[in-house]
Amino acid sequence: MIDPPTAATARVSEWLSQFASALAQKNPAAAANLFADECYWRDLVSFTWNIKTLEGKSEIEAMLAATISGTQPASWQIDGDATEEYGATAAWFTFETAVARGRGYLRLKAGKCWTLLTTMTELKGFEEKRGATRAPGVQHGVFPNRKTWLERKTEAEAELGYTAQPYCVIIGGGQGGIALAARLKRLEVPTIVIEKNERPGDSWRKRYKSLCLHDPVWYDHLPYLSFPDHWPVFSPKDKIADWLEMYVKVMELNYWHSSECRGAQYHDDTNDWTVTVDRNGETVVLRPRQLVLATGMSGVPNVPKIAGTETFRGTLQHSSQFRGDGDYRGKKCVVLGSNNSAHDICAALWEQDADVAMIQRSSTHVARSESLMELGLGRLYSEAAVKSGITTETADLLFASIPYRIMHTFDIPIYQEIARRDANLYERLAKAGFLLDFGDDGSGLFMKYLRRGSGYYIDVGASELVADGRIKLRSGVNIERIEAESVVLTDGTVLAADLIVYATGYGSMNGWAARLISQEVANRVGKCWGLGSGTTKDPGPWEGELRNMWKPTQQPGLWFHGGNLHQSRHYSLYLALQLKARLEGIPTPVYGMTAVHHRA
Amino acid sequence: MIDPPTAATARVSEWLSQFASALAQKNPAAAANLFADECYWRDLVSFTWNIKTLEGKSEIEAMLAATISGTQPASWQIDGDATEEYGATAAWFTFETAVARGRGYLRLKAGKCWTLLTTMTELKGFEEKRGATRAPGVQHGVFPNRKTWLERKTEAEAELGYTAQPYCVIIGGGQGGIALAARLKRLEVPTIVIEKNERPGDSWRKRYKSLCLHDPVWYDHLPYLSFPDHWPVFSPKDKIADWLEMYVKVMELNYWHSSECRGAQYHDDTNDWTVTVDRNGETVVLRPRQLVLATGMSGVPNVPKIAGTETFRGTLQHSSQFRGDGDYRGKKCVVLGSNNSAHDICAALWEQDADVAMIQRSSTHVARSESLMELGLGRLYSEAAVKSGITTETADLLFASIPYRIMHTFDIPIYQEIARRDANLYERLAKAGFLLDFGDDGSGLFMKYLRRGSGYYIDVGASELVADGRIKLRSGVNIERIEAESVVLTDGTVLAADLIVYATGYGSMNGWAARLISQEVANRVGKCWGLGSGTTKDPGPWEGELRNMWKPTQQPGLWFHGGNLHQSRHYSLYLALQLKARLEGIPTPVYGMTAVHHRA
């Protein structure tokens, strides 16, 4: 017995039906009129061949006017029942376009659409082989001089990059490059990953020894092969490294370890790249059509120029160089910076009996890991979420359905609750002189992450040491100059130092474009990341999406992939589909490229 | 709205309720009277601490009389609705015992129980950590001189086998040993796997190059970490080898590669073993309490003694030594045997342009892989099964719920259909002189596998070559003697030979016990595998279960693990629980050990 649809479900079906009509009639105005005055349509590839949020009815109407004929959207169907959330009626739906299938999520208020998410799930005719369409594995029958799987794989590996060119080259073999390469493999896009380290996962192995993932396991799965159900909540670095290593192997990725890109150049006449690679001492020149920089959220390390550096007799490192495997007992350690790496490194040094000082130049947002896990992520990424039927894929889409423009309004209450819950810690931090913030507008950690990629610490223990003075905090100062065995702060304080660590962050990802390609290209694509919110370190104008991430850039053939494990997993799908479409000659008219407003 | 239970569900609930009462009153006779005249109760550990099938009401009553007080079964609950199958009303249920939780499946006919399966799922107080109880991974907080995961793992690995003894040693690091070790790891039973090859998976890598798994992917998953959804239906050997290698790593198994057991001896006074291991040239003496032989279905290779062997100038190999990487073009190859390895090897040689002869001594059952997949396995292990909600775990339990005594009656119709469907091939094989059977009683491949572990070929192409004579078949003969460049058959035929391969199978697994421990112990435990069906190569009396597999043997502390990937996966759970119970000092009164009737 099938229950009759609820009133809410009927409302959504009715709205979808009107929406479908307006689109079928190629009537952008009519379609836009189905939206509320405050409305957002976020499209992941399916209409715009971009990662794009349209805000307000005019932007929606303009986008449809430009794209409706080519997209030919159809077959709009509600999927499941409507629910109520955030004061709106919400529902999943599926749809098709001329060349693809899609899935989406909508929220209606008073019969009009408040938020709409449309995402491409697969290209027609180029669906990933899975389940019933999986490869047979062996050809049954008899074939003279049959090549085995291993022989064919070995041959293909010997050819790719030499006698056969890859369509796509990915610079950077960390979790971002790996996730994207897995998607491209499943979509049969010939791809090579270029990784400087020897083994997949080394970018984790080579970090300081106490490092663990800061995001909990449900947030961290890679595409296609989730961690087993006993995987720890927070992966130690070496454990995640081992997983990445086996993933590269069993997913059969073309992964060139011990390889560095020496330079890349785009050819406007042939629409392809020359990518020069030092492959374990051998120079190889690749000619891909697409080049993806997956060098990590972190661009080139920021190393402050401080007077007297050359006189210093101790060890001076950027945080990216800190391994934590020295003998620090009794050593005087000065850490410049107060965000995640700074805290982790201070705690690691303290645990090894060092005398640790943290120099905090500007305020930091601190949120306890347990509070974040429960209040920040728990709704979508937790054991409870899994039990309630929210799969990783569902969680990713729900997460993606919150428009960036208003995301802070969802987060402010969460961080108010965190501030209440952990009031004791925050008071003690403040008493110790720690400069604390909750983001410019109280929206907390994730918005700081999206806006500036920094400025926070996910507390896994170091804040206690700061609060009670076991880590000696100097706040609101900087290092004025360095001397042979000490640092002098801007307030005149002198601190003895055997070790100085600059936990001073990284530049924008396009710094890698400057290094590997040219400053001209780096300028052409502009700053990566950030939303243009006009908050600290995220200058406007408003972008609506993360600059340059997972979508076409102003440099043809150049793409950026990365982010945290959730973003690497989810957005690798859309970037892979965009690359596959180009490989197959499917028209990909990009709508709504934004101008470049910042170079770095 | 919850629908009222169906009549069938109500009948099952009523039966369970009566069953629970009889057990609670410790009334074996009353409990047995709830069974039909033809009845089977298969218990996997929960009542009998054994792998045991009781057949008929008296056996059931006797088992209950012996075990009811200790087991204290309770909390019998139907799980889901009843269904109709095989002319019976079937349903899942859960239950508990004093020390464990269980799951089972029953079939009722006319209100009485026809088949009952009870299985232990976990030990109370020793549940595997998963989901909400998974390890945190890192201790949040600050800990002076904290050891990282890697440091603790490295230390533990350095100690185990040296300063800390394992509870269990598994000889053999193929899929069986690996699956069992994974279960034991999750149950926190300190275990070492001893593997002679260098890398996990080498037992597959080193086989002949065209080898693929003969069972389809849905049948083959390892515990805890299933293959991703694009894994090929039939894994090439190197691909499954790579999976096993990474599985060992990410499941953190204590796996000693390049290690061979030189001998083992049980000490009755201390109830433990001395196991001498050559670990990559270093002699290590282990003192486990439990020793598991997981050396594979295959015992020691059967090498026939044939007159004139020493005169042969060509290459003579047992099938286990055949790599298939020589130059066989134009070479005369004689393969003695007609079962799976023989066919695979003949086909591999033919594909490389060799001149191939197969010497068939006795009849073979042939079933085409596609027919087997669809008609034999499709109900439980297929894409369709997955789509209909049958998980691997569910499929394993349903498979386990068919009593061995009557399994042939389920299979005979399947093979009749296979005979009909593939009549053309069978006719042509018969015309070519191939001696074909469908098992003594027409019950086909799986029964032959259970009864004698051999005597069949899963056709993946070689049968065409036999049918049309491209593989030259000589049937109903043996090799009489070997000469310098030829073999002489029992009918006087002389065949020129550059290569002779003995595809002549393996001895019983207790051959390994004889080699590694002593003939006395091998005799004490007796033949492994087989059901005692009284059919060819499976002499009676009837055992009711596979001899010595996954359960206590007549040698205290000695166990056998193995079988195909499905059995390695499923029965590793029950063997692991039996070992864990002993580690934790939980009483494990074994009911129904059978006497040893055959030594090999």
C-alpha cells in the first residue's frame, strides 16, 4: 500500500511541474518568477558548466536566458518525500539535460523557491562502469597470445607519457590529486599524477609526528572506497598515509612518484600544454590538454623577512619543515603564529619537554574538536547521521545546498552554542591574554576556512597549555628582529631561542602557477580560494563561490583542485565530469566566469 | 502505520515462543517435539562450541540435554517478516546465550521446524569496536612523551613474537590466513601470520599468468572491506594479489612474510605450542596457545610415481609449479589430469601455440562459468541479489542454512537446468571422448567441491578446445611410463613430450600437520575436508560437516582454516570467536566432536 503524498510533497511536485513547464517553454522569466525574492540557485556543472551560484531572480533569469537552449533540461521528478527544515519545505529531485543526468535539492518558502541546488551526476553515454556494468575482468574463451591483466597494465604504464600522451596531468599526489585521479580513472580519462615524494601518502608521513587528521572519519572518506567501520575517528597521519598508498594501488592510478614538474607552458595554437617533468632523474615532456594543480590548499610557504635572520645560531624552520623528531628537552622554542600549525607544534614541543613560547600577532578563532564534531558536523557527518540514513553522498549534497551568501547565518547560532558550551576554556584563554575571535561576524571556523583558509585552531589539547601558561603566550606582538640566540619582540621583550618556527601559513595556490608556469599566467587566473566576503583577509567584491576552485579558470586548460578531504572527495566528481566532457568533445559552454579582482 | 503481522509471521512468532519456553524450562524433549520428523539443526558455535549439524529429533534432544544448562539461550525474537521458500515458511531471528548474541534462520513446514540455523555473532563484553565504538585514533589533550600511533605500532611489532608471545599463530598467509587474522585483530587476539612468500598475495602472483578467480566478485569479498563497485567480476590473479597486499597493511595485520614454519610441537603440560619459524633467515621460537593451519585447500601436492621419470629430458612439473611464462611455441605438452588446473593449463599452453594433450584418467564434471554464475550463485551472490537487498552477510547465512545432508537435492535441479542449457557443449565434449559426470548423484559442482575438493572444471574456455580437438584428449587412460622424450599411455599410445605437467591435485590438509608437526598428530586429527557422503573419493561414514574445518580437532590447540573466498570470509568469524572465547577464559564445552574415520 502506497501512502498518498503528503501535502508538502504535493506542493513540491507542483512547483517542479511549473518549473519544468517554464523551462520546456524556454521562458526564463516565468522560471525566475517561481523563485522567492531572496533566492539562490547553485549549479554544479549541469546548466552552467561551472561551479556557480546565481543570487536573486534577475541573475537566475539571465543564466537561463543564456543556457536554456543548449541545456535542454527535462524529466524533473521529485525523489522521495518532502521534509521541513530551516522554515522551508525541502526535497530531493532528479532531472536530465541533453547530455547528462542530474540530482538536486530544493527548498521552498511560501510556495516559492528559496534555495535550489542542481548537480550533474553523470554524462549520458559515459557512465562509470559499476555494479551490473562492471568489467568482466577476464575474457572467457580462448585467445591466442592473450595478454593478461598484468601484461596489459604494465604495457599501458610503459606507454603513458611516452608513446601515448595523457589527456590530463595532475600536479600533486596528495589526497586531492588522488581523489581526482580516481574519478578520472573511472571515467576513462588518461591521466598521470605527478608527485614529488617517493610514496603516496608521504605528504602526510613527512609531517610532524604527532599530526592526526582534524576532521572526523565520516567527513574524510575517499571516493568509491570508504574506510572500514572500525577506522578511528581521527586518523593518525601514518595511517591515512597507508590508506592513500593502497588506494593508489588498488584503484590503479597512473601515479609517478619521485617526480617533479619543472615547468609547464600552454600553447594557444594547439590548445595543449608542454609539461616538463623530472621523473626520478629522467626528463620527460608531457603533452596533455588539461593541467590540474592539486598542490594542496597550501600554496608556497609564507616566510616573513625578519631582520637578523642570518645571525641566528639555532634552527629556523617554516612549520612545513618541522618534523618534531629532534631532541627538544629543555630547548627554548619560539613559535611565530597562533593558528592550527602553531598550536600543534607548540603542543608537540611541550610534550617533549621543551620550553615553548607562542607569538600571537593577531586574533585566532579556537573551537574544541569535540564541540565542532558534535555541533558543527554532527548533523551530516557522524555515526548518528549514518544511522539515520545520511550517506556520505547525501551529506555532501546537503552541505553543498547551503548558499555561501547566507552560510554564516546558519553557522552563527552553532558558534554561539559552542561559546556557551566551552565558556570556561574561552574565559581562561582570554585571561591568559589570548586574542580570541569567532570570525568577523561570529560565524566561526568553517567560514574562516572558506574565506581565508586560516585563522583558526581546532583544539585537540594545546589550548589548555595556552590557558594555563604552560605554553608561554605573547599576544599582540610580532618579532622585531632576530639575534644570535634570541628573538626581540615588537614590545622590546627578548626571548632566548634555540628553535624558531614560522607557523606563518602559505600563499595562495596560484603561487604554484607562478612557479611552475609563469607569473603572467598566475596573474591571469588570480587569487585562489576565498569568497570575497569583505571580511579579514577576504577582500571583496563578492565572488559567490571559491575563486578558481574545481572549475574553469581564465587560463584555458588550467584547473585547481584541493580543499579538505570532504571537498577533495565531493568536488573531484564535478571537475572530473568537466574534463571528461572536454575529452569527449561534448560542448561545454561556460556561463558566469568571474573577472579576476585579486592577484594573490 | 505498522501493518499487522502476516499469518506466516504470526506462525513463526508462535513457534519461536514455544521453542523459547521449552528451552527456558530446560525441556529438551519438548523442544525436540517442535521439529518435524525430517529436521536439521545446524549450530555455528552458539550452543555446541562447534560447527555441528544435528539431524533428526533424537540428535537435537541429545544435544540440548547436554548443553542447555550451560548455554542458557534466551530472548528469541523474530527479525522481519516471514517468507515462503522451498515449500516452507522461513524467517530470521535473533537470540542470546549466557555469553553471546546470535542470529539465525529457520524454516517451518506444517508448523514444525524443518531446518534451523543458529549462529554466534558476538561475545558479550568482547564486541568488535565499530561505528560508534570505534577507536578515537588520537587522545585529545596533552601527554608528555606521547607515543604516536606509528611509534606504538612499531614497538608492538618489534615485541610480538619476541618479548611478547602471540596467543595464536596462523601458518599460511593466503586469503584464508588473512581473513582469519583480520577477524582476530578486530577481536584483539594477538596473532602472527607466517607466510613463506615475500609479499601478501604472492601465492596468487606466482601462479600461472592467465589465472583469474573462478568465483564472481560478490562471492569473494573479504571481511570488513568489500571490493569497490567497479571491481571486475573475475579478478585477475595479480589484481587480487594487490588487494590482499593492501588489506594486510590497512587492517594492520601482524604478517611475517619470507617466513617458514620449521616445526611445531604441542605441550600437554602447559597447553601451548612451540612453533619454530625461520623468519627471513633468523630462527624465532613462538609459544602460542593456538595454532591454525591455513595452508590452503590444497595440502601437499600429489605427485604420481611413474616409471621412467628420471629418464625424462624435458620439463616435468606439478601444476602448482607451472608458471606459464616459458616459450611453448610448437612444444609438445602433455598434461596429466582433467580437472580445473589441467584445463586452465592446457588452455594457457594452447594460447601460446603449444601442441597440447590432456590425459583424462577418470570422469570430470564441467560447468560453464556463465551458467554457474547465473543458475548456481545468482540467487545469493550477484548484482541482482545485491539490488534485492541480499547483503554478503545475509547471503552467507542463507547459504549456511541449507543442511549438507540434503544440499544435493537443492542442487540436482540446478544442474539439470545447466545440462539442458549447455547441452550442445556437453554433446560435443562427449563426442570428443571426454568422460563427463555431474557428480555421482547429479548434484554437480559444489557438492563435488564439498565432498572431495576436486573433480570438476569451471569452464572459462578450455572446454571448447577439448570439444573440437584443439586440445588433444586421451580419456580413460593413464601414463604407464615416461621415456626420454615421450610418455607411454596405458593403452600403448606414445606421445612426444617436451613438457609434462601433473595436474594431479593435492593431498588432504592434514598432510601439512604431518610435515610441520608429526605424523602422529596428523593421524590423530585425521583427514580434512569431505562430508563422508559415500560418493567417489568421499568415503563414509557420514560426518554432517566438513571434517576438521573451522572447529576443534582431536589435537588440542590445533585448527584448520581455509576453503574458497566465501568460506574463508564467513567461517573466519566462527573460528575467531572460538579462539577469542578461549583467550578470555570463557567456558567452551565442545559438543559432538566426531571420531576420526580416515587418516588421509
